[in-house]
Amino acid sequence: MKLPDSGDNEGLMNNGLEYDLAGFPSCIGSIDVVHIRQWLISSNLKIAATGKEKFPSRAFEVMVNHRRKVLSATKGFYGSTNDKTIIKFDGAVMSIKNGLYSNYTRMIYEENGNMIEMRGMYHINDNGYHKWGTSMEPSKHSRTRAEMCWSEMCESLRKDVECFFGVLKQMFAILKYGCRFQNQSVMDNVFLTCVAIYNQRFMQSSSDEPWEELVSLHSLDADTDEADSDAAVFNRIRDINGVVPESGIGLPDGMAFEDEEDDTETDLDHDARKKMLIEHFNYLLSQDRILWPRRVGSSRPYLRK
């Protein structure tokens, strides 16, 4: 498990190829936290280890790319620790925030079709994280059609890490049904070993090859079964394009939702980068250049023929 080398531009572009085709240039992967149940734990640690899962657990943060290859994983935290705290102890994420890829640049589109330079890389995540310039999340309350379309795609691409957790738990019963180790270090080693085995099997297969079969947004058949299609997000985006006014999302004039900040840290770069990405995505969308990647030879294709 390691992040792509900061000086290897070709490797960085290959790692994020699927994100680039889907309208998210310079995205390195998606992150989230998984909770593994602890059946045996000291009585004085039960409260600290019990979080939203309502049972004692150990929390691990993982970053994967769109091919579901693990790029990084942390040691465990008590289950009551929230994502905003865990991310500050994630060495891989913090290295990106501190400028690991600050020299990496990409040319992206502005709203009017002109090209500008965007520096650095970022990951995508849910709304439980800080709003840093290197972390992008779907908007809770989209104010424009462009922002809603971008958020729909971001939410869909972010599911990579959720799917990885499901695959990992199916591979290892000790993660699916919970660990019976009382020693926290042993439990951490078990999780990281399972991730290493998964990655080893992943590298031995053809899964690390770029997903070359692509489907364009406007090529979707109207008869596609959305309930069983992983590309149903495109149909939602197409519907949004047809019914949502450009000026807003149905709010009365002068009214807007206020984002809930809580204890969220917000970088000055966050809003600027997010605005750039939304403009780039929607320019490509208007040109019918957004593509949905699917795995070559997949037993469960994204679109039914």
C-alpha cells in the first residue's frame, strides 16, 4: 500500500484515469472510515469504543482508487472517534494536504470553455470531513443545476470505498463478524494484514488495468433498468438537466440554505477548487464528453445490453 510517487506524472494520471474521464481531473481516490466490531474489550474502554455503531468497535480509514486498489490505510481508533479527528492522524491524507503533489498540474476548463491551470491533487469523501482544499465532498444543498449534477457524480464515484469495505468483509469473516482480540495492537495488525492480502490478490489479477470500456451520458438507452444499473446516476443527471432551472434549485428568491459547519475546518482553497471542478465538469457535460468507466470483462456490466 503506497501512494503514487509525486514525481511520476504518468503513474498519477494512470491512477486517476477513470476519475478524469468522469469529469474529476487530478482526483487520487476516495476515503472513508470502516468500523470493525470488538467482542472482547476492557470494561473501562467500552464507552470510548462505542460510537454510532452502538457497539464497541475499532475504526480504520482507507483510501482506494476507482479500481478499488488500496492506496493507504491507517491503524485503528476507538469507535467513538469521529472522521474529522481520524483524518488528522492519516499520514497519507495529511501528506497530500501538506503539499506532496503541489507540483502536479492539470489544465481544466472554465465555464466559458477557456482553459486554466489547477495545481495539486485531492480525494473525494462524504460530508463528515473537514473542507480542505485537498478534500472534495458532494454538496448537501446544491444552489445551482451545475452544482447538483457535479454532486450526483461525486456521490456515485465516492461509493468505490464503500464497495471495497463490502468486498473486504466478504473475503475475511473475522472482519465481517467481528474480532475477539482484546489487544488493540493485535486487532490493528489483523486488519492491515487483511488489507495487504486483498491488495496482493488485486495486483495479481488484471484489476489494476485501466477501465477502457466507456459509456457516454447521452448514449444511454431510455429503457435501461435503473434499479439494477450502476450507471443510473447518469439518468438522474440527465433528468436534472431537463427540469432544474439554471438559476437555482427551486428556492424562493433571496433564500438559500446555510451549510452546517459544526467544528469543520475550512480552507480558503476548498471553495475555489470546488468551483473550478464544477465548472470543468459541467462544461464537459454540455459537450457530451463525460464518460462512465466500466471494468473490461466484468461479470456484472454497468449497463445491460
